[in-house]
Amino acid sequence: MIVWLLMLLVVPKAPATTHTVEIRGMEFHPAVLTVAVGDTVVWINRDIVPHTATGHGRSRWDTGQLTQGQEGRYVARRAGETSYACTLHPTMHGKLIVR
């Protein structure tokens, strides 16, 4: 039993992963993304107009304004669900689920 408990303490966690959300056609692709704590999400603007990805609720974050070809990053620090939107185009919505 003690050996099993010690193994739990020394088993390494899976390495963090980077996930990509493309902004194209005035939408986030994918619109819903599930990631693990510690993972990085990268938003890439493929549209010719600027966009943001801005988190709502307790998990406030903002990529800042992204022009065509620019990227914004966010590292998921805690579990939960966060809705986000483009502050320049409020009809553009997405959801980030962190497990």
C-alpha cells in the first residue's frame, strides 16, 4: 500500500499541450474547446478584420486586438468553463473548458 501511494507522488504529469483556435469567417473554430490545466490556447486571426478573444466571468483574460495573421495566447491555470467573445464583434462567441 505504501509503495502504491509513493508511486502516485512520483508519477509525472502529462506534458502541457498547445491548442489552436482559428478566427475565420467571423467565427471561432472550434467554438468549444476542452483543454487540461497547464495547456496553452493560441488564437490565430485568419480574417482581414481585427478580432479579440476575451474571457468572461471569474477567468478574465484578453488576447488584445489581433490583426490578420497575429496570434494571442492564454495558459489555462485552473479548471472550469469560461465563455469568451470578440469585443469588437459581440456576436462572435466561444467556450473554453478546462479540466
